[in-house]
Amino acid sequence: MESSPIPQRFSRALHWVGELTSRASAAVIAAVVLLIFILVSAIDGFPGKWQMVFSTVANSITLVMLFVIQHTQSRQQMAIQLKLDELIRTSPNADDLLVHIEKAEDSELIEREESQVAHHEALREPNDNDEK
């Protein structure tokens, strides 16, 4: 399945931004810029126009980062889900109905979760043989 080059380039750009901003140096740079802004604003008497520009820029960056994070997490979650689905398909004892269970109705998810919890609780209960 081949997709057009524009979404692929956009996706790569989002991943690049995500990788770049996930580094500790990005947080240090942001903190330094914020401190410089505060110092310059304090020296200049905290002009309202500067604060408005800074607020607008900060809000814009926050909005863009929201989409960057959502895109990268969605892609990573999809990759992990595909790997887990492949493990389920290749395991002879696995329940094949769990492949793509994330697309199931809420009632099925709740039912399967309750079943899993009951199974694990039963495993934790002491056996009569263990008490002897």
C-alpha cells in the first residue's frame, strides 16, 4: 500500500520534531529562552505587547506539539499493536479473537477484562495442596 509523498514527508517532519523536542537539551533551551524573556521584560518594565507576543507564540507551539505528540504516539501504538497481533497469531495457545481487540465493542472489552481479572485472581488463590 503506497501513500502519497506529501503525507509521508509531513509524517517524517512530525517525527523529526518529536525526536528533537524529546531531548533534554530542548528543555534546557526552552528554559533559557524563557529566562531571557523574563529578564528582558523585567528590565523593560514588562511591556504588554511583548507579553501578548510571547503568549501567542507559546500557545502556537503548544498546539503544534499537541499534534506532534499525538501523531508519534499513535504511530508507535500502532506498531506495538501490530507486533502483539503477530505474536498472538503465531502462538498456538493464544486466543486468535484477541487480534485487533482494540476495535471491539466496549461491552466485549469489559467482558474480556473481567474474564482476565477472574482468571488471575483464581491463580492467586491458595490451592488446597499448598496449605498441607
